[in-house]
Amino acid sequence: MEQHFDLDTRGGLPADLKALLEKYPREQWSGHANLGQTAQFWLGRHDMFRDLGSALADALSQHREGKVELDPFRRWFAPRLGFFLRELEGHHQIEDHHYFPVFQQAEAKLARGFELLESDHEVIHQDLLAVAETANRFLAMEAAGEASPSSEARRAADAYAAASEQLLRRLIRHLADEEDLIIPLILDRGEAAIGI
Ligand SMILES: [Fe+2]
Ligand SMILES: [Fe+2]
């Protein structure tokens, strides 16, 4: 993988992919005439992933700090984590198979950008699997351990916390860079001309 593609170390899009972003900086997005319904819906989905991701992280911290009991924690947490993982996987599949090819057709110069985003999706897919696996183990241990968690249960909780922290950190970077590549293109051309 090219160094500046690396989701863990890059600080944003590579410079050669930022020409349109310089023309349409974030301050201009909201209320722009070309920010149509598809773009607004899509940005809303991204915000949902950010909000739910941080709510899941907060819930875990509160439980681990002893502020929320096991039962209410599990009842709140398990269905929302499942929803988050399923929706995120589906979101990336729609982008890979439907939206990215349409955007690339609209602007061939951005092909490298979509390679970068697709490679992010592959990395994040592995993170999703790791989060699901560690979550199952963590929640099963919690259920068995009840009031006094064993050291094995604590390790399972640590493993889940590490996997989910890595997923969220990478996802936040990915969402921002994806928006920085795609929204300026939409503002430049308009949704109807692009075909979305
Ligand atoms: Fe994506
Ligand atoms: Fe996305």
C-alpha cells in the first residue's frame, strides 16, 4: 500500500486529490445549491455512524467504570452494536458497487481516490469482523461472570475495547476523506449530471 494511502498514518486526502476540495471547502457545503437530496442523505448516514460509534464507546466506558449495571448495559448495547456493524457493512457495499463506479465515470482523475476509499473499506471490513468476534466473547463472558468478572472476562473486555477503538479511529478518518473527495465533485457537477 502506498504510504499516503495508509488509514492509520495519513492526515487527510493526498494533495493531488484535493483540487476540488480547495475549490469547494467544507464551509461552503451546507446550503450549496448543488448539495442535493442524495448527498444530504449520505452525509446524514455518515453522521449516524459517527454518533452511534461514539455512543457505543461511551456506553462501554460507563459500564467498565461501574456506572451502568450489566443487564441494562447489555440490553442497550448488544442490539445497537449489531445494527451499527450490519449497517456499516451494507453502506460500504453500496458505495463499492454502486456509487464509486458512477463517481469515477463522472471524473476519471479521481480514480486513485476511489482506490484509496475501497482499500479503506477492506481494512475496515477486517475491523468489523474483529469487533463482532471480540464483542461476542466479551458479552458471553459478561453474562457468565455477572457480579465479579474474572481476569479472563477482563481480557475479553480489553480485547473488545481495543478492536472497537481501532475501528472507530479508522472509520472517522475514512468518513472525512470520503466526504472530502465526493462532496466537492457533487457540488461541481450537480447530482443529476453525475447520475445519482
Ligand atoms: Fe466508505
Ligand atoms: Fe460512506
